[in-house]
Amino acid sequence: MLRATVFDLDDTLIDTGHAWGRVCADFTARHGHVWRPQDGIALHGNGHWASYVADLCGGAVETAEVVETCTRVMAEACAAGRIPALPGAVELFREAGRHGPVAVATASPRLFVLAALQHLGLASGVTAVVCGEDVARVKPAPDPYLHAAAALGLSPSCCLAVEDSPNGIRSAAAAGMPVLAIPRDGMHLPADLARLPLARARDAVHALPTLIRLFARRPEPALPGRRSDVTG
């Protein structure tokens, strides 16, 4: 039975994909790099985003400088209300809170994460926050979701992960969490992920009844000689 929810942040709760791209493009432009469409794609769900941006600067900066500068700009943008929640995301988060504790597991730096949750009005509803600097291995490794489950005091199998990116889905599945996938902008998931999500929705609005249904499920009684499986 599901007892808690662990949300990704960027492009799951808050519309940051293009915002991070703009901030990182401005940063690399100061070091002579012309931002390309593939650079924006490479940032999506990339726990090593700061190293990627530093590499685009041709060795002129350290990863720590990328994190500090870009995170500060993003946190200020959140505080100024320039980065909106995704449609239905706040309602989805609050509905999850009616079914058990809620955590956030993200590759983003804590300064930005706390600013984003405060901006969304969700900070008081979060039991645990796992950020990029909290784990040795970022997504797609299972570490962020394992840390979140441990912080909640629950088995990963009792926590529903809500994710948008392939790397995030891989991370949650590797941790043993069932996944509600909400791919952004109709993105097709790679073939190797086709069987991983427990459920899928095209956006947070449509994910709301799915989340309610998943938490309402009860295990079927085991028949003699057979393992009990939960089906949707």
C-alpha cells in the first residue's frame, strides 16, 4: 500500500526547464559559448548540469561557480514570481498530502529548491527535501529516492514517486518506488522505460484522479500457493 509521495521539482511541480536554460545560456555567453538547442535538451533531468555548463565554458570556470551564480539568479526569479507552477501541480501536491507525508527529491541546489517551495506556497507541506548536494550520486542513480524514503521512515515500495524525466523515472524505479510519470510537453519515454512507470498522465491536472486512484488501491488477498499482486 502507498503511504507517502515523493515529488521531483523541476518540470514536475514548477515550470523551470526553459528558465534554467536561459540562465545557463546567459552564463555561458559571458564565456564565449553560443547556446544551442541540444544544450537545453541536455539539461533536462541532468543531475550533472553544472559540470555540463562548466564544460561549455572551455575550462574558464569551476563547477562551483556555475552552481553559485545560476542558482542565485534562479532563486531570485522565484522570489520575484517569474517562474510559475505548472498547471494543476499545486493541487496535485496538496492532494498527495491528504494521503500521507510528502517529500521532494531533486538534483537542484537547496537554495533554489527552498525558494521554489516557498514561492509555490508548499514549504509547510514538505516533510523531507533531498537536493543535489545531499547525495553522492544524482539521478539516474537511486540515491535521491532512497534518501527521501529513509527521511520519511518508510520503505521505498510504500512511496509513490512523481517524475517527468527519463533519468528521474530510472532513479525512482531503481530505488524500488512505483512511479507516476508526467512527461513534459508530450515527450515520448525511451523504450527501456515503457514498463517502469506504475501509471502515466499527460499533465498534473490529469494526474490528480490517477494519484487518488493509486492511493485508494488495496492489496488483493493472496491465494494459496500464489504471490499477491496489486493491479491497476
